[in-house]
Amino acid sequence: MTDAPQTADASSGAAPAKRWVYVIPVAAVMYMLAYLDRNNISVVLPYLHGDLELSNADKGLAGGIFFVGYVFLQIPAAVLAQRWSARKTVLLLMVAWGLSAVLSGLVQSRGQFYAARFVLGFFEGGVWPAVLILLASWFPLRERARANALWMACLPLSSVLMAPLSGWMLDHANWRWVLVLQGLPPLLWAVVWWFTVADRPAQARWISRAEAAHLERAIAADEAAKSPAGGGSYLAAVRRRPVLVLIGVYFFWITGFYGFSLWLPAVVKELTHDGSATEVGLLTAIPFTVALAVMIGNAVWSDRTGRRRQAVALPLVVGIAALLLGQVVHGALPRMVLLCITAAAVYAPYGPFWAIPGQLLRFEVVAVAMGLINALGNLGGFAGPYLVGWLTDATGTSLTGFAVLAGFLAVAVILVTLGLRPSAASPRGRTPGVPAPASNSVRGEGR
């Protein structure tokens, strides 16, 4: 992340690069810790024997109930970030989720375990839209997919680093200590966050006033270019057809995403014929390493071409094929290759997808729209893991569950392809890396 992309502005010279070094890495580490506390459950679940005896359906519920709690603070935190302070909003949530993660290792019953996962989701829920609002104050639209993807690279990177760590910890301590110890780093990183991050360029102490003014002029120009329909009331903004389509796309995509991600360590454990937790953790990191590279590459391509729809749809098509083939192909190596392809495919759309709302809506209403998209879409994080677990118990095989996940991904592809179709009046040519006027920026993509 230290190689800072440079963009040029004809009148002002090169855009300041320090924000790529200060804002993105600090935010990425912060959310990497959040993602660890969310997803370490996927590594822990196969090793719960004795303490909490859970069926596959129970494990799916434990993984998915996080996303029920995740819904509640999405819009309130987005509004707080936009009207008050993204920096302060994230700080408060970071401390709250760190304490919740620690407490989740101290539960004594299945009901308490579910409750702890719900509370963890409740406090983590507001972080995602708050950081998206922060990035919108630092990165113009022409850089937004790259900024989003570099920040969101923390998702696969967290799994790359933490799956082996969690496996090693499980081999040397019980699952309770794993959850408790992994809940402590957010409490420490909150200090770094407070002293490093600023809500907007004018408040940062580490760039010059000229650099801050350059950035704020570029972002103001983006806002001025947006159609008046992108503003208005919160209700009018979230009722726009493209926003409703994006909610649907995100729900069906995230159902497949988390259904795959949270059950991946269990699949790897099966491939290793019940290998050690350390071995499972190391092998689980491989698909996420591939996903990290593909995710960033897809975002760069999306920014250069402006083809947001294709950057979302095409990887998901590849993911559907790999997910289905993985259920019928035999042999550990071919199945591991297909797991890598599936992981890359379901992570790749993140940067381009979250660049779309900022092209549709003005800053004063985009916070609520992104909060709503994330809140309702992430209910798929409950549906996916639970469906796989329940169908595995009901049929005796994971084939049915993963086939259903492929079907959800297919619906996401259809929605993003047909629901956000380019209009006949949209421009056919575009300079790579320069977005079309905002009123056509989504409908006019794909030419």
C-alpha cells in the first residue's frame, strides 16, 4: 500500500499522494481487525467439540446471526459520520466491538454464544458506511474504486494473515482464548486511529494547505457535476430505482460470499482429512491471497475503463462456475484450485460496486443510501451460512448448499446486468480513468 497512485490535474499538477499512505493503511488495519473478530468464528467452529456441541445448522446460525445485529447501526452511523464525524464514530464503534469480541470468548451456553455474536455485529455494523463516507471526503470519483479496493483489501488480507494465526493458536490454546486475545488489538489500534485520521483534508496536519485545497476542489467538482436527482431528501434518494437494484445485487452477492467464506475452513479441513488446525489455517490463507491480488486488479481496471457493471458481473459469473465445479470435481489439488478461483471471484467486485453509489448520489444523501444498501444487503450474511449448514444437515452433503449459493450469485449477476442497463443516450466513448457525467455514470457504463 505504500506505492501511492498519482493522478494528474491539468491546472493543479499531481494530486497529493500522502493520503494513500496515511488514510488507507490505517483504515485497512482497523477494518482488518474488525473482519478478524467477525470471521475467526469460521476457523473456530470446527473445533468447538465439548464446550458447545453444535449441529451444522447451529454453526450456520452462529456464523450468520452476526449479520442480524449488523443491520441496526448502518444508517444511524452513516448519518453520524456525514453530519458529525466519521473519525469519532469509528473510534467509538471500535472500542465497543473490541470489548464485545473479548466477551464472546467467555460465554457458557449456546444461547449466550448467539447473543455475543449478535452484539458484536451490532457494534461492527456502523463501521463500513462510516469509512466509506470518510473515503468520499479524501478521494475524487476517478480514484474511488481504487481507494475502496485498497481499503477493502483488508478483507482477504485479514484471512491471509489471521487464518494461519488462528489455526496456530487453536493448536496451543482453546477456542475461548483465541476469541479473547483476538478481541484486544482493536482497543490498541483505536489510539493510532485517533491520532492519525482526519475527517477531511482541511483538518489533517500531515498535508499542506495547498494540497488540501486541491483535493477539496476536485471533490467539490464531482458534487457539482452530479444531477440534481442525486440530491434531495433521504427518502427520495433511497427510493431511486438504481439504489433499490444495488440493494438486491448486494444481498444476493453477499449471501453467496459469506456462505462460501464462512464454510471455507470446514471444506479445507475435509480436504486435509482432518489435519491440524495450523495446517487448515495455512491452506485456508491460499484462496484469500489469490483473492487479494484479483480484487485490486479488478478495481484498477474498473477505474481506468469506467466499466463498473462488468467489473461486478464478470467475476461473479466465474465464481458461479467454480463453485459448482468444486462440488463435482474430485482430488484435493483441483478442488483447492477451484476454491482459489471462487474466492477471487466473490471478492473482486468490492471496489467497483461501492464506487457506484457515489456516482449516483450527492454527498448529503449518499451516506443513508450506502447504509441502507449495506444493512439490507448484509442480511445475506445471515442467509448464506445458515442455508449451507441447514442443507448439509438435511441432505448429508454440502453439494446442495453450495448449488443454492451459486443460484444466489446468478441472481446478483442478472440484477447488475439488466437492472443497471446503459441508456441509449449514454456516451459511447470515454477517456480511460475519467468517469462520465454522474447522471449517466451508472446507466451509461459498459459501452
